[in-house]
Amino acid sequence: MNGFRERFARFMIGRYGMDRFGQFLNAAALVFIAAGFFSRSRLLDTAGLVLLILCYFRMFSRNIGKRFEENQKFERIRFRFSETIRKWRFRFQQSREFHIYQCPSCRQKIRIPRGKGKISIHCPKCGNDFIKKS
Ligand SMILES: [Zn+2]
């Protein structure tokens, strides 16, 4: 067992190894293969296999600079994606807790907490008062 680990460690010298993009490819491959298994779809199966091969190809690759660059690109996309999700979630929470009203005279947007019944709103910009149901 130890011999195998040692040989594997020697084999991996100078090779790229695992990164976040590799983990993502590996996870995506497993999802595709599982989906292919349950739906008996050859297409999903094959897509999973291709992703798995790509994952191993990157792991054993000696072109470390190129693989590092790919991972950087992946991280940028992942960051943009998670930021978009975060923004959506924030907007959704806000829309559940607050109403956005517009001042009828100056069009200033005013954020009012929901569920307070009929309230008088004082516009901070032009000083106009108006009544709305929150
Ligand atoms: Zn106003």
C-alpha cells in the first residue's frame, strides 16, 4: 500500500494536481454520470465521462502554467456567479421586508418596512407628506 502511494507521489512530481476547477469538474462528472445512470441517457453518461477525462487530464498535466490559468478563469466565473446569486437573494429579502414607494411630487424612492398598516410617509428630499399602506 505504501509502495503504491510512494510511486504515485513520484508519478505526480512536476504534474499539476488538483485545484478548485478540478474539483468542480469531478463533481459535475459524477452528477452527469449519476443522471445518465438513472435516466439511462447515453448522452449524459458520455458527457460525464468526458468531464472525468478532462479532470484527470488536468491533474496529470505537466503544463502547470496553462492549468493555473484555467483555474484562474474558473475562479473569476465562479465569483461572478456567486455575486449574482447573492444580489438576487438580497433583492428578494428586501422585497419581502420592505416596500419601495416613490414620492408623488419629486419621484424620490423611499423604502418602507412592510406590515405597519396605513402610514404617513415624509419625503426626506422635498418634505412632502403622503399616505400609503405598508
Ligand atoms: Zn419628495
